[in-house]
Amino acid sequence: MEVENTGRNGVNKTPLWWALASMAQLGWGISSLRKGYTGSSNTMPLKAFGVATLFVGSAASASVAFLRASGIHKVEDLLEVGANIRTSLGVRPRACNE
């Protein structure tokens, strides 16, 4: 797994932006949840869906930020990390279907 030196002084700023987006979505979702329901009963399902979408989007953004900050950029990198964890735990590697 190679480390990419992108950005200024070899620091990759992408995880920072993903983390900021996650925090903004989470804050917006919490404020919408605390504000409660206002308006007619016809729009209540729409608002509930919007708040739930903010929470799901926040979790997705945080996951991407974590993966990017860990240096995992491709699926192959994630599979390699999983194999290393299995090896360190003493579990036999999985059989490949190749």
C-alpha cells in the first residue's frame, strides 16, 4: 500500500473536508430533531425523512473520512487490511475463488 503525497507539504486535505461535511450534517440533523415538528400534518413524513437522511449522510461522510485518513483508497487496500487483521488474530486466511 503506497502513501500518496498530495496537497501541501505532503498532507492530504480530503479527509478534513469529509469530516467537516459529516459534522455539519450531524449538527443540522440534531438541530432539526430538537426543533421538533412544526407545520401541517401533511409534511410530517417529509420532514422525518429529511432528518433521517441527514443522519445517514453524516454516517456515510464520517466513514469516508475515516477510510481516507487511514490511507485506504481502493477496495484492494481494504481487503489487504482485513487480511492483515485476520493474520494478526491467528485466524486462517479465507479461501479465494480465483
